[in-house]
Amino acid sequence: MLRIIIADEQKSFRTVLRRSLESNLSGVVVEVSNPSDLINALRSPLKTDLVIVGSRLLPAGDPTYLAALKRAAGAVRLLLVVPHASADLFQDALSLGFHGLVLRRQRHEEMLEAIRTTLDGRLYAPDAILAVKPTAAAPAMRQPERGTRTFGLTLRQREVLALIGKGLSNREIAAALSIAEATVKIHVSAVIRMLGVRNRTEAALLAPTILKGQV
């Protein structure tokens, strides 16, 4: 049975989201309204699968709290709720240990999709920030074409891409595949180049579509 924590200072947001989750997912939903209660809820002996955290709940500029949150969370999936989103904010969220972000104003169907995606071990970002505009230095992010889903990636590159899609760092990928971290860097660079994306974040977002049924 799933155990999901909704951590947000706004009661109405927590209540509406909890009711939606209870209607659509099988599990227990816990509400908390402040940072200390969130840490305590994560320290419960009961296994937690996902924490949905409102950005306003996080103490601004307090790396000590974020470190404590990550220690308490361990392998728990973390989803950040923000009022506005951008590609830069998404990358910042990943660097802080979150596995995706959602907009506070997103429709409930989209929120549920985000939660299911995150619980499934993948990264999630709203459609609004996936429409990356091309620049002179970086081409538009390519979409998989029928019959050419792998983009010519080797088996090892597909394995690396699958782990990028789960939010793993180069060091973690190296450990998972039993290869050198320097080798991982080479594969990551090749994957980014072959997919025509600008960074590993965009590669991670394309990974589920490209690798569907293959890795």
C-alpha cells in the first residue's frame, strides 16, 4: 500500500490533493503543514513512497534543512510544487534531490500523471517547460520518429540513458553498470549529442519515450 506525504502550508491545497489521491490511488495520504512535521513524518517507521513538497514550505536559503530532508527521505521520491516553472528551475530542483516538479495550478489529471510518473521511478516536468525553444547554439529537442526510436544508440548508451531518466548521477550510473565514471561521461556526452538535446535533463525527459519496450 502506498504512503504519500503532502507537505504544504496551504490547507486547501493539501485537502483537495489528498481527496484526489484517495479517490484515484490505493494508499494512505498524510498531510503536514510545516518543515519540522515533514521531517518527523519521514522518520516514521512506516515506509513512505512519495513526498509532495510545496516550495513555500521549504525554509528559504537554508541548506541545513535541505540536507536534513534528504537524509530523512533516503530513497523516497520527492516532487516539488511550484507556482511557476522553467527549465532552469527544473534543473535546480533535480540538483537539490527532487525527482520532478509540478505547477500548483496544474489540473488534477496532470497532477496524478506527475505522481504516477514519479512513483514509477522516472523524472517529471510539466509540458510547459518541455517546449524548449531552439537557439543558434542548440537545436530544438528532437522527438522520436516512427521506426527510429533508438536514434542509433548502442545497447550501453541505452542503458546509460535509462539510468539518466531515473535521475542517477554519473557516479551512480558507473556503480550500477560496473564501469568507470570517466566511461559514463563519454556515454552521456554521446547520448546528448545523438538525441540532439542540450543537456542531460532534456535527455532524461525524452528517455521514457525513446526506450519504451527496449530497456
